[in-house]
Amino acid sequence: MKPVLGCIADDFTGATDLAGLLSRSGVAVRLRLGVPTTPPKDTSAFEVIALKCRTSPVDEAVAECRAALAWLKAAGAERFFWKYCSTFDCTAQGNIGPVAEALMADIGTDQTIYCPAFPENGRSIYMGNLFVGQQPLAESPMKDHPLTPMTDSNLMRLLMPQVTKPVGLAPQRVVAQGAEMLRSELAALRVENIAHVVVDAVADENLQTIAEACWDMKLMTGGSAVAMPLPSIYVKQGLLPRNAPAAVKPDLSDQAVILSGSCSKMTRAQVAAYSQLAPSFRLDPIELAQQGVGAALRWLAEQDLTTAPLIYASAEPDQVRAAQDALGVARAGAIVEEALAELVVAARDQGARRIIAAGGETSGAVALALGISDLAIGAEIAPGVPWCYAVSNSYNIAIALKSGNFGTETFFKEALNVLEQP
Ligand code: ADP
């Protein structure tokens, strides 16, 4: 069928997060890694294209997102969603604003909303300021992110230098009064030429209101949570049948591997907890730069993969800074990503069929190395993290792509347990 909503995500974990939440509703969701190279055929009600453009140069990110949009339009989509992280991860130059503006131009619309809130995962927006749990974004662990350190919590201030058209706010006071009120606020802002509207949301009911007010916008932008109510709204509007068959879990051996390149606080806790349960190997970017990935490959070759070993580069902020000072920010990240990419292919060839990757950029590198491009969404492990089923080098695999901040401390073990359930 023609996609009812065409989604573009700026990283792979963000895309699986969105695909997972959309599929909670029981409608068909298709996840594609990268812009498909063949013309659209047999598309689903929700099509999510995962890109790896969060930290790319602005021109490249814009070009890639426009190509994704063109594919979705060719598939017949008329409404679109630009998905970025619930912590608004971006560099000072972009790419959230520039991509939104380019998509708006191509779609032919003069207003969009920005709502990265995800209350279930502790992300809320008040007066345009983003909070992570009880902390403003810029005081949260996101201030130490290796690639996109967030040093301002105010979404309007972050957005303004990234766009050419005016930025405004639809505050909580308005959202709390319901969808009609929000619609009239957006219309009033449109009269003032406000193209980019940050929308407050502190609770799930606010997201419901926002989705009800904005479902027919040509372009919505935000985190995955604001898109979650859309499937039921489309069903109610008669745009969508609720008939999607659930993805069938393939028969998989229990050999597994976990790869972590996220340095987020939550992933570090997950790595620490899981290291108590299974064999683990720490990658050091400086050692990798000097000696290559050989030692890690040799360690991996000796492992019994039924123990689901863990390989991680996850490190504390001062260790990350030391590696970045020695190698440069981009190279430190790239060395780790390249090593994990090589290791995941080795693990697959050694028999691993259950693969967990932690970290947005990391997941992108891992998925690209495995050559997977078309994923079915399976069981949910934690809010925003489903198991996905795919084929890599003709092997059926299950893969979980976890954004750094997601999950609780026991995530890795829980993820493996979920696959044991019938
Ligand atoms: P998250 O989802 O937490 O943002 P990402 O994988 O997107 O995680 O980003 C983490 C980045 O940090 C990756 O580019 C990764 O290669 C890099 N990285 C991982 N470990 C280290 C380290 N020890 N030193 C420097 N950079 C690192």
C-alpha cells in the first residue's frame, strides 16, 4: 500500500526506536537502512528510512534526507516525519534545522513542529527547554557526549542559528488546553510567519494532543514518542486498516554477541552490570590506532558465543577526552566504529545470530558492516528498542540497535531473555 507516513531518521537506533513505537499499534512498519537503491515496491503503511547523518557535514545530510524524501514521495507518501534524538543531538551547525528547512521546501509547506519529548524515557520540554529526567539538557550527561555535546537546553536557541526562517514556541499552557487550542495557536504563529515551532510536552497526554492537532501537517519533526499516537489517529481517520501481521521470529541459534560503542551514562552502567555476567573485552581507541584490531579479533575467536560475550569501547568522559586529545574527535570515533564493524562481521561468521549494538553511530556502523538493509520489527525489549529481524550474508539474524541512553541497567541480559520467549 501507499505509505500513510514516510519517516526519515538521522540515525539507525532512532529509526528502530520510531519503527518499534509505531508497530506497537499493530500496523505494518518497514524499516530500511539507507535510501533504497531500487524504486519503491510493496511498501508498507509506515516506511522508516534510517540514515546515518546526525553528525555529517550539513550539505551531505541535507542531500541524503532529500533523496530519502524523494523515494518516499515516489512511493506515494504525502505526509512525512523527520526523526531525531529525544535529546536533540546535533552539532552547532545542524543538522536538525537545515534538514527540516530543506524538506519543507521540497514538500511545499511553510510550517513544522519540533517535539523531541519522550516522557516515558524522562525527556520533557517546558517553555522550550528540554529536560533529561530532572536535569536541564545542558546539565545532563549529554554535556559530555563524544560527538554532539549539548551545552544549551533551550531548543529555540539551538534551532535559531540552524534555520533561515523564524522560530517560535507553542507553550505547555496551550498544549494543556487540547488539540483545537494548539491548532489555533499554530495558525496564529503561521500568520506571524513562524515556520519552526517548538512544542512543549511534559506527559504522554500532551503528545496525544500534539499528534491530534498535527496529524495532517505535511511535515512533523521530533522524537519517536510524538509519532506514537499517529497510527490510531490514522485508523480513526479511515486512512489505515489495522491488519498488519506480526513479524515472525526466525529460527536462530543461541550464539550471540554484544558490541557497545556508546559512552552514555546508561550504557556505561549496562556494560558494568553485564561484565559481571559474561566474558568481556575493552577496546581502547589509542591502542586500536597503534596496534589495530588484531588483539580483539583473537580474543573473540576464542570465545564460546553461547555465553554472549561483550566487546565495548564505552568509557568515562575523561578517558574519552584523552582519546580525543590524542587522535582528534572524529578519528577517535571512527577508529572505534571501524573496529566494532570488523568485529561484528567476524562474530557473525563465527556463528553469532543474536546481535546487540549499543550506541546510535555504533549501531549504524555495525548494521552497515552486516550489510542489512530491510528489517522486520519484532518484540519490544525496552521503550524504543525492539528486536529486528534481518538477513545478513544469507543468515537470518536478530539485531537490537540501542540508543546510548535507552534501557535500564540490566538491558543486555533482558534483551537476550526476550528472544527466549515464544
Ligand atoms: P550514543 O547513542 O550514546 O550517542 P554513539 O555510538 O552514537 O552513542 O556515539 C558514541 C561515539 O563515541 C561513537 O562514534 C564511538 O565510536 C565513540 N567512542 C566510543 N568509545 C570511545 C572512546 N573510548 N573514546 C572516544 N570515542 C569513543
